[in-house]
Amino acid sequence: MSAVAFNPADYERQLQEKVARLRELLAPFAAPEPQVFDSPREHYRLRAEFRLWREDGQRHYAMFAPGEKHVPILIEDFPIASARINELMPRLKAAWQSNAALSNKLFQVEFLTTLDGDAMVTLCYHRPLDEHWQRAAEQLAGELQVSLIGRSKGKRVVIGRDYAVEALTVAGREFRYRQPEGAFTQPNGSVNQKMLGWAYEALGERDDDLLELYCGNGNFTLPLATRVRQVLATEISKTSVNAALHNLADNGVDNVTLVRLSAEELTEALNEVRPFRRLEGVDLKSYAFGSVFVDPPRAGMDPDTCELTRRFDNILYISCNPETLAANIAQLQDTHRIERCALFDQFPYTHHMESGVLLVRR
């Protein structure tokens, strides 16, 4: 499916194209009809990044078509971004236009907002940040009611917090998440909340343990931990691990052990190929795993990790790339079948789609 232009009136058509594409990819595996979780038609994207383009003596928000670096698309508002981002954009632009300390060699602006109303703005510079910038930035952060981060080569200045705080409700319980600057977060908060609810229901109430690979900041970990006896979760990014540890503590979730290992390294550990110092004190043999939850990058699971998941009766898989999802299912279909599947429209008006499957042992 090719990319389509932003047009809320055309939303249903493009969504049905994605549904048809997912059906086609999962048809060889006798998948049931997917549940479809739609997106708000506009103001759904909680983060945005803009380069700045100088024209007529002023800096403007700009984006570029794929493969094009020299012809900007100047942006005044951005209807796919959250209402909070659209509210902040003109106020921030007016601030740098009126203050040389803020505008001098400013080349990029990043916004991170949440459904809960929190906001963080990052300003990137091709120059050192001095006390004049600090004073102007502190005043701006107060006026905009945001956390503000300044970045220049080798330096980062934080005014307020270096994370935003999100609140998501799953099965009637609110979970609060720290979302660090520069770390991955789900871009479409409304659809993310629907994904969490689907995964919570698909896993079900269990009396055994869960292995989670690629746990990130604990986005799925927090609600899924309430469905099982205990969780062993892995993540390789230090920033995400630290955020996940804070999120577990902040939400009073105490049945999760988090280790900083890649999925490939954990596979080696479970196969007893080699020991890892980062697993010191963790008795892998003490877990009674009944299910595994995976949310891999676009490349999907590597063959060894895919083989690892075969050991589990239940494989709960969230995918941002349906092609690699289908390839992984093809490797597993002799032992597992698709019991549930879903499409989550995280990225309206593009060819990208998020999907989920529950695979159970035949």
C-alpha cells in the first residue's frame, strides 16, 4: 500500500486498505478476522521533530520529502500532531524570533507531549549554550509550562525534567509512565492505550510466569505484570531500562525482574550457551514460563529468538512491520496457530501499520 495524503474524509478507505493487506499477509496461516482499532482522525501524534529553515531573515519549521534535503516544506501548523504541539508551535516560534539568545544557530526543534497534557521541548544548536541562553530558556519554559532541553555538541542543559509523564488506563487501572527525552515511545497515545487493552485481554489471567523481550520503558510490562505470577523482562537500551525501573517503582509493580540484555543474549542464556554477569542473582530455572510477549523492532525476531519463542505455549506478538511478522509466523506455524489477531492504526495516512497476534500451541 502506498502512502496517502492527510485527508480525514478519506480515513476509512485507507484504514480498510490496511485491513485488507493484513488479511492477505495472514491468510496462509488461517488467521481469524482481525479486530480493528482505529485512530483519531487528527491530533493523534504525540511527538514531532522539525528542522528549521531560514527564509526572509526568519527561521521556520520545515520538513522535507523523502530523499530531498534542499527543498523544504515550511510548516505553520501540523494537524496530525497533538493539540498541545499545535498550541506550542507558534508561541515557541514567536519566542525565538524575538530573542537572539534563543534563535542564534538553532537548527532543530523536537516536541514530546502526552495524553495527560505534559510537554517537553528540545532545542538543538550549532553553538555552545551560554548563560544568556540559559536565562532566556528558563523564562520561556515557565511561560510555555514545559520542560525544556537545550542540546549542543557535547552538552545538554535540562530545565525542568528530561522526561514527560504519561497516564494510560488499562482495565480500569491508571498506569503512569516516564518517557525520557530521546528514547522510543509509542507516537499515537490513543491507539497505544487500545493496544495495551488488547494485549491485557489476549494474555488473560494466568497462574504462571511471563517472559517479555524488548520491553522498552515498560509500556506493556506494567499492565501485563498484573495478569501473571511474575515477569522476566529484557531490554538493551540503558535509557529505556532506567525509565522502566522508575515506572515499575512509581506504579508499585513488584513482580518484575528487569535485565539489560538483548533478545539474542537472553536466548544464549536460556540455551546455556554462555553466562552473563548482568544475570547474576537471577535464577532462570526458577521461572515457570507459560507465555512470552515480544514487541520487536521493524526487522522482527531473528531466527534464534524466533526458535526460543517456540518453547512457550502462548506467544503474544506486537509488530510494527506486518511483513516480518508474517515471516516469523511462517517459522512457527508448525507448532503454533493464530488464535487472535488485531490491527492498530498507529500511523494514519501512511502505509505503516501496527498489528498483534496471539499464537497458541497446536
